[in-house]
Amino acid sequence: MAEFDRQLREHGSSIHVHRRHWYSLRIDYFLLALLILLMATGAFVLYSASGQQIMYLKRQLVFMGVGLVGMLVVAQIQPRFLERWAFLLYGAGLALLIAVIFFGVGAKGAQRWLSLGGFRFQPSELMKIAVPLMVSSYLGARILPPRFGAVVISVAMIAIPAVLVGMQPDLGTALLIFAAGGFVLFLAGLRKRYLFGAVLGALLAAPLFWFYLLRDYQKLRIMTLLDPQSDKLGAGWNIIQSTTAIGAGGFSGKGWFAGTQSQLDFLPESHTD
């Protein structure tokens, strides 16, 4: 009995040391295990949906590996460090967005990329992180809930990069940047009257946005989303085939390499759709 108690204590001690090791890395090992399981499931599904094209699987595995390493590195960064460097990150992101206007690489009617040494990247992706960091750093040094002046400056911090991204044009990313910064404002305790004013302003600006700012293909995407049947063989094709694939597979799917919409090439981009 004494030997059993000793072994139980040693086992408990080893578990405690194991947990401390993960906590020292600022990683929740349970969430990490779930993340790896989700990534593995995604890789298997991608390989099946792409018609066994190994190229897509290899690329996805590389992205997953880089993402995991990046997660481990970022997890070691202290919040104070991020707060201190938020302005520099934001400024660098703005400079890169301006550089896209003059030196950007175009593709499919959009100029969103910069090319450095054969490597292409989108500066707008950086702003998805830089904008909420900058707004939170700015508001964190001020009285909360934010007063009118702080709200105006915060909105300007959000709107400038969002407008630059929208000019590329990349409406989806511009809206994500605006939402990311706006969510920080909301969490900072934005007063209800400011929230009401923002909603009212958005409603009043919607007609102007639709008739003068949105391009024809952007309007078509919105209309197709609302009614894909209006253009079954054109703009609505992907949505119809995607929903058909989901309906045919149900909750459990049709099986390994058995998806009719993907295997029979009904989906133009089966590895993403």
C-alpha cells in the first residue's frame, strides 16, 4: 500500500512538472492538442476535396508548420512589448500600404501585393493585427470609457488603413480591419450614444456607399450572395455548388474521395470551396 501511495505521488508530481513546463511556454497544451487535431482533420479533408493533389496538401502542411512556430514565438512576447511597439508596427503597415499604391503588383484587376526578392505578400494582412494593437495601446493610456476626442482619434486610426486597403480594391479585408479596430473600441466601454451614432451614420451612408463607392463586381457579389439563383451558370455557380455539396454530404460527409461536387469538378476551386 505504501509503495502504491509513493508511485501515485510520483505520478502526480510528474504531471505537475509537465504542466508547469507548458505554462512556462505560455501554451495551453489542451488547446494545442485540439488545434493540432483540427489541423490534421483539415489536411485530410483538403487532400480528399482536391482530388488527391499532393501539391495542395504539401503547401497546407508548410503553412501549418510555419503557423505553429509563429504561434510559439508570439506566445513568448510580453504584452508590454506589444504595447510599446504597436505604433512602429502600425506605422510600418501604413507605409507598406502606401507603397502598394506606387509599387504594388497587380493580379486579376486588383493591386494588393508587394514583391521583394521574388516573395509576394499583402501588407493588408499585417494591418489586421496592427490596427487593433494600435487602438488598444492608445486607449489603454487614456481614461476609460473613451471620451469623444479619443473616439475620434481611434476611428481615424482605423479608417485610414481601411480606406487604403479598400482602394486596392479589397473590400473584404477593409471591412475586417474596420471590424477589428471597432471591436477594441467596443470592449473599451464605448458609450451607447457613440454606438447609436455609428449605426445611424452607417445606415445613412449605405446608399452613398452603394451608388458611388462600390464597383460593379462588388455589387454583383452582394446580389449573388442574396440570390445566387439569379445567375446560376455565372456568378452564382460557386455558391450553388458549395451548398449542394454541403447538402449532399450532410453532417458526416459522403466519405473519403467520394464527394461528388469536388471529385466530378463541379467546384472550380474544390480545394478552397
